[in-house]
Amino acid sequence: MTEPGLSADSPFFCTPPLRTALRPSNESPMPTFAPEQPARGFRHASVLLDGAVEGLVHDPQGAYLDGTFGRGGHSRAILARLTSQGRLLAIDRDPQAVAEAAAIDDPRFFIEQGEFANLGEIVDRHGLYGRLAGVLLDVGVSSPQLDDPQRGFSFLRDGPLDMRMDPTRGESAADFLARANEGELAAVFKAYGEERFARRLARAIVARRPERPFARTADLAEVVKAAHPAWEKGKHPATRVFQALRIQVNGELQQLDAALEAALEALAPGGHLVVISFHSLEDRRVKRFIRDHVRGDTDLPRGMPIRDDQLKRRLASLGKARRPSAEEIQENPRARSAVMRMARKQY
Ligand SMILES: C[S@@+](CC[C@H](N)C(=O)[O-])C[C@H]1O[C@@H](n2cnc3c(N)ncnc32)[C@H](O)[C@@H]1O
């Protein structure tokens, strides 16, 4: 059985890290690679690595933002394409991810712990607001977050029911399950997990709560499994509930909306926006955001003849949505639901 974006037996490979040194200016990008041991044995295989970085880096001297550092696979590949004038600012809300970034010893690279909601402020602090050549968002959770039972994302590996990407702040999944009423739980399971039996599962959770609060992932998975009337083939019956809780706890959709808005403002005209998402709830938002800004808008009343420049088209689409190849999915089954969309800022 698999978790959302997770295959228990899939092989994961770490992108080789780039160790860069100061190079004379105007040279062509020349990365050097060295083997790396990922911290605590948890690895992340970057999805759509080459396509994303190719689409992002159109100016090797530019300043870029990797809004989702994770384990730095994309960041390292971006740095490999930049000259010594290039800059890369990375952000991640997960303190473990930020700690991993210490392995990148490169004067062109900066990392900040923070979330999408503060993206504009962080970029501004680095003097890059409105000046970025590109923004990459590879949204969702990383493999180390999913694989480490202590992070509480997994229904396959027992651990504390946490699910926060930044465990130092906000409400854990256990806290939410302890305080939400049946209606709130059902609404979350339905909206964020697209769970058909949301109400029934919420009722089972509320009925069990007085006996013992939910504190462990395996306990919640068992209660949901027992209450679920229609198991889907090849899918753990708690899959949708776990996805829903993760999205709720991390405010993932609200964060994505904030990131898209902030990224558009933080880009320089001509800058590229690249977004990789892993489920349809996210991809729908990305697609709509790009489509709306490609179509443009006008304050003029309907029916009035308008010139193209009055339409305020802030983005131009850079091709169709792209998905990983069959080979990439075979190598990394977690890539299977990924969708990448790219656009260029017009003004
Ligand atoms: C799919 S992983 C990125 C993997 C990365 N591209 C790589 O190659 O290693 C997503 C990362 O984004 C971070 N993240 C997700 N939502 C975030 C948010 N709202 N603000 C900041 N970071 C976020 C997660 O903590 C996670 O480390």
C-alpha cells in the first residue's frame, strides 16, 4: 500500500551535491561534484530536476529563488548553471532542511528559514524584491519528512502524530484532532482529502477520542481503517485522511496562494516562475493563477473595445504542463503525480 506520493519500497537517490569555489568572472558554469551522506539516512530525489532548472535559469548571471530547498537537489543544479555573478537565495520552513543547507559551501548561496507567507519579506531583506530572474517552487513534502517516522506524516511507520513541516510552531495533527469537532474534521477530510466517507470517519474519530487522545500515526490509521466502509484497491484506507490532515496542519493551499502572489511581485520583468506540484488540489491553483495572469484583466466595462496593452497580462505561459517521464517514475515512484508549470513575468 502506498501513501500519497509515497511508495514504501521505492529506491531513492540523492542528487550529488555541488561543491563550488569562487571562480573568476565571465567563465562558463563548471560544477564539480562530490559524494554526500544525507543526514540521518533520509534522502530526497529531486523531481523533474533537469527540466525545472533548464526552464528556470535563462540568465546565468541572475539572482534566483529556490522557495523549497528540501535537500537542495534543485538548488545545487541551479548553482551549477550560474556564473560567479549569479546568486541563489533558498527558503524552507523546515529547520532540518535549513540545517542540511550548511553542506553547500558557496559564496553565491544564501538560505533562510521561513515560509511562503513571508517570501516577499525575505526576498526584500536580501535586496532582491522585483529583481529575481527566476523563482522555483517544488511544493509539498520532502522524502525525509515522509520517511522519518518521528515527523508523523506516515501511516505506514508509527510515530508521533505531528505532520508539521516546521515542528517549532503551529498546531500539530494531534492537537487538531483533539480540538476539532465532527463537522470541522469532516470538512477537512472532504476538502483536502476528497474523502467520500468524510463524515463517517470524523464520527469514528470523535467517538474514540474520550477513551484516549490520538497521539500516534498507527493508532489513527487503525481507527480510520476500521471505520472506512470502502477500501480503494492498492490504497491504504487512511491515505486521504492523512493527506487532508497534512494540508490542514501546514496550511498548504493558503501558503501556495501566498507564494504565487509573492513570487509574481518578487520577479523582475522577464523572470521565470517554475512550479512543481504533487496533487490536483495544488495543481488546479497553479494552473488557474497562471491562466488568469496570462489572460489578463481590465477595469473597463464589459463590451468596451480594448487594446491588448490594456489587458494587464502579467504572465506569458512557457509551454504546456510537464510530467515526469516513465523512466523517472520507475526510478522514483514519488514523482508519479508531479506536474510542472512554467511562466514568464511580462511586467
Ligand atoms: C518537495 S520538497 C523540495 C525538494 C527540493 N526541491 C530538493 O530538490 O531537494 C518541498 C520542501 O518545501 C518545503 N515547504 C513546503 N511548503 C513550504 C512553505 N509553505 N514554506 C516554506 N517551505 C515549504 C518543505 O519543508 C520541503 O522541504
